[in-house]
Amino acid sequence: MGRRWRRFVDEAWRFLAVGGLATIIALFLFNLLVHGFGTPLAVLADQPLVAYVVANLVGMAVSYRGSRDFAFRHREPVHADGGRTAFVVINVATMAIPVACLFVSRNLLGLDDPVSDNLSANVIGLVLGLVTRFWLFRRFVFRHPVSLLARSRPRADASREP
């Protein structure tokens, strides 16, 4: 396996580990807010989309720290704010994927049980959003230093005249 491929696989595994922790936190919080686990804490039982967004905003904070300090620790952020703005924009935009899956499940299919909620938002929507976020983070938030250096240096061939 080549160096680039090994680096890609290492990043992908670290990204999945960080995402897994953030997902567990968001999953627990979502289910607590919507279904309550037999407690009166299901304060958003009638608003599952709002509960999903709230739970995933908490997960997003965990994900940023983990991505910055673990998954992409060897990459410098592209933006002066450490990539926070791009990270939030990407997360909010890709959060629309599982929210749409939850909306379809709840409002079009009429499924409102915990299994249906979690299958639509936290399995189907999560996988689709995860692949999209990984690509977008690597491309727009945490770029590889070699890519940044290559863009700033003039090409050797450009200075030669034919």
C-alpha cells in the first residue's frame, strides 16, 4: 500500500472514530429528547426534527474538536478561524440529509416509533451524510499541507520558454 493510500485510510479510520463518538452522543440525546427512555424527559416528543438538530449541534461540537485534534491533526486548516466556519457550514448543510430522511419517515410514511426514527435518521441519513462530510472536510476544511504548498509555488515548467 502506497504512502498516500495509507494516509487516506488512517484519516478515514480516525474520522470514523471521532464521528462514532459524536454520533453516540447525538443518538443518545436525540432519543432522550424524543422518546425519553421511559422518563418525562421527552420534551421534544412532538418535534423530532428540532430534537435531531439540537442533538446534532451538540455532536457537531464534539466532532470539530475530535477532527481538529485527532482525525486531521497533521493538516493545517485552510481558513484563519481554524476551519470552524467551513466546518459548521458543511455540517449544517449535510445535516439536511438525515433530517430529510427523518421527515420522509415521519411525515410521508407515518412511522413514529424509535426504530423507524433511528433507522431513517441515524442509519440511512447518517451514512449518506458521513460520506459527504468526509469528502468536504478533506477538500475544504483540513487540506493537506503539500496541496497548500504546491498551490503557492510557481511551477518549474511555467518559467521555461519553448
